[in-house]
Amino acid sequence: MKMRPFGRLLPAETARRRLLRAVVPVEATETVGLADAVGRVVSEDHRAPFPVPGFSRATWDGYALRFRDTRDATSRSPARLRLVGEVHAEDRLDRPLSRGEAVAIATGGAIPRGADAVIIFEEVSVEGSELLVPRRVRRGERIADPGDDFAKGARLVRRGVELTPAALGALAAIGRTEIEVFARPMVRVIPNGNELVAPGGSRGPGQIYETNNVTLSAVISAAGGIARAVPPVVDDAEAIERAIREALSDSDLVLVTGGSSVGDHDYLPVIFPRLGRLLFHGIAVRPGKPTLAVATSSRLVIGMPGHPTSCLLNAYWLLLPVLRRLGHRSGPGWIDTTVTMAEPYDVPTAGLSTVVPLKVARGTGTPTFRDSSAITSLSGANAFALLPPGRSHLRRGARVSAHLLPFPISAAAEP
């Protein structure tokens, strides 16, 4: 078995920056209904064509009145106003409110002309056709004026933001039923290795079920992309290159797992330079050292480690920011925090950066890593720490910078 040595290993942060600079965000768009748009990324600014509300309306169930009619009101000597009608949310009073008059009004009801305040039901009493108001009411109390929610021309959503329920509500408030968003990035996942069998297939001697398709597809989906998994490709340079080139024809990003190291059946280091500009082969990080990447004219191809834990950890710290930038999403996809180590941890290779999966609960972090080939190393992990080179030991109680991963990428963090 022949081995080819790695060249110069790229620092972890440099590798990530190099990948992010090479990302070409998806520019294709599509129109979707508001009910299906939560979490999608807006492709253009949207401004309000009219103010909301478009008229003065009550913000509480109560009584609309003229504030001047309550100037001298006290609990011992309440103002007495004549009740002259009711205004429901869909109604309008057909005449102005005169001095000494009041109307019952529902939340959202249009304020009658002449009225300039609302007092809530709980504060008043009614005697026959009279309303007794026990205090002075302020001008504008419990009233939303035109444009109080947003004015005409207000920017409701900005290009490049992820749509939230509140943003969708604002769009619905101006009568929108659909919106143009960026298309989800299409990502192909190509595992390779003679030992791999797709789940559900029959295993021969020395074969294992392939898991990277499933784990990477889940990360892709959680980051807003669409994963298209390819059945495992055998260790054959022509077959692997053909699969990659086919994937490039209809994908925004191609991920290849396995075959990225220095063995005689690791063909990616030979194939990648033929595809475009090699960005790097080898990162000074453990696990995940054999990662490599190439930039074609408008696409990226990333060779990920074949070992399940290495592959998924690489997806956390290296791939996730790439997926988000590809889909016009801001931020790396995690939340920075600081945790206290619940137990000591020995760093296996002090000369490399080390990715340590952590289970974070109540401000403490417990390492979960066991082995690069053991996917259960990440079971229960909801964060990771990227330790710099030269750090060989973490003592119990040490304070460490960590990155919390959101559900469903990881287990939910305990409060």
C-alpha cells in the first residue's frame, strides 16, 4: 500500500476563509406562498405601499370618547357621558361624536370622528344609557393612529433576510399572498469506497453501511439547502470523476466523502486539480486533516473525510458557514458562547487545531469524542470547540470558547 505525504497543511481558520471567499451565492429565485415562506431568504426589498393601520383604530375593547369631556373626572365625581352606539371591528359610526357622547368600541374598531381617546371596559361602569368615567383620560389613549404599525414606504423586509413569522405577518398586512425568495441551494453528496453499502442493501464481507449521506443531507437541509444523495461510488478514479462532473452539471455545491487522504485508493487528490483551481489539500486540524477543496468556474467541490465523526464535525465548523453563504444566509450557523469544562480533556495532537464536540448544559461542557469512525461520538453533542494548535490539555473547570449548534443540527441545549 503506497502513501503520498501531505503538502503544507493550511490553518483551520485560513481554510474556512478561503472557502467562503470562493462561494458564489445562488442567484436563482422562485415565488412561494406566504404560508410556505418561513425560513426562506428574501431576494429583494419590500416596502409598504400604504400605512398600517390605514385609519385610527382602538387597541382595546372599551369606549371611544372625547378626552376633554373627562378633564374633571374623579372616582368620587365621574364624568357622565351619553352612550350613542357601538362600533365593531368592521364598522364605522356614521356621524361625528359630539360633546358629552361616547360609543362602545371593539378592538380594531375605527375611531369615530370627533373622538380622540378610548377607555377600557374594566375601568368604567354603565348606568342605563350613561357611561361613568372615574378619571381623566389622556388624548390618544388606547388608539393606534394611521401608520402607527408602519408608515407608507417603510421597508418591511430586506433582501437577504430569513423570513420569520412576524415578517410574514407584515407582508400579509399589506395584502401580499406570495413572495419571491432565493432558490434553495442544490447540493450533491457523493460517497466513495469499495467497503460502502447504501442502507437497506446487502453487505458483503468487510462492508459497512454508508452514513455520511444521511448526516450531511441533514446538515444541508437544516442550513436551507436541498440535498441530493448519490449511491456509494466504487474506488475507481474514472467512476468518481464522472460522478463529480455529472453532479456539477445540476448542483450548486458538490460534496465527496472518502478518498481524500494519501492512500493508493484515495483518488480525490488526483481528480480535484483536473476540475478547477485547487484551494487546499490538508488542513491542520484533527479530526478532518485530509479535507480538500477545488473551485470550478462557479461551483465548489469539497472532499470530506470518510470517517463518520470526522465528516460530521467538518460539516459543523467548515461546511455550515459555506452552506449559509451559498443560500444568502448571514452568520456561520452557530452561537458563540463560553463554557466551563465539566471534566478534563487531553488533546491528541498538540501541533494541530482540534475540534472537540461538547454536550453543553447549564454553562458546562462535557467532551463526547471517542473515535473518528464512531458516529456515536456526536450523540448528545450540541456544541463544539475549535482549539488552537499548541493546546495539549484542558483541565476540569477551564473556560473554553464554544459554538452552540441549533436544533435540528444538534440536540437542544439544556437551560
